[in-house]
Amino acid sequence: VLFLAVGCEAYYLPGVAPQSFSEGDDVKLKVNSLTSAKTLLPIDYYRLPFCQPIGGPKRSHENLGEFLSGDRIENSPYVLKMKTDFYCKQLCSVQLG
């Protein structure tokens, strides 16, 4: 009897399930809080003058680990499609001072 050993590599992140996409499917882009190297205090992403989603940002924890580690995951206004090229496109206009 001949046994063939086939190598395989994989990884698992607890609480993260793989998701399949087809060409043209919407891909949700989420943002996280920012941390300063000087203060080590997290700053909400939308506290800075970034474009906000229509209806305002909404929190979304995908798993318990994100919640416990203090991640502040929120939705974003960016529109991405799987395997679809996008070129420069204005998302919004923000007045800076």
C-alpha cells in the first residue's frame, strides 16, 4: 500500500468565519479606532475629519475578541466590489478649518 503525504497549510482565527465572494459582490470595508504612540489612548476614527457613512457610523463587533480587546469597529462609506477595478472617485468633501 502506497501512502502519499500531502502537505497543507491553514490558520484559524477564533470567531472569524471564512466568507466567499463572487465577482461584483459588495465587500464591506470597516474602520477601527486609532491609537497614538504618545498617549496610547484610542481615538474614534470618525472623531477626525474623515468622510462618514450616510446615516452616520454604526458600531459592529464581529466577535468577542474584538470587543474584549477594545476594538471599535465601525462601518465606512467606501464602496468596494470583488474583483472590480475602481479609479479615483470623490467620496465626500470636508472643510478643514
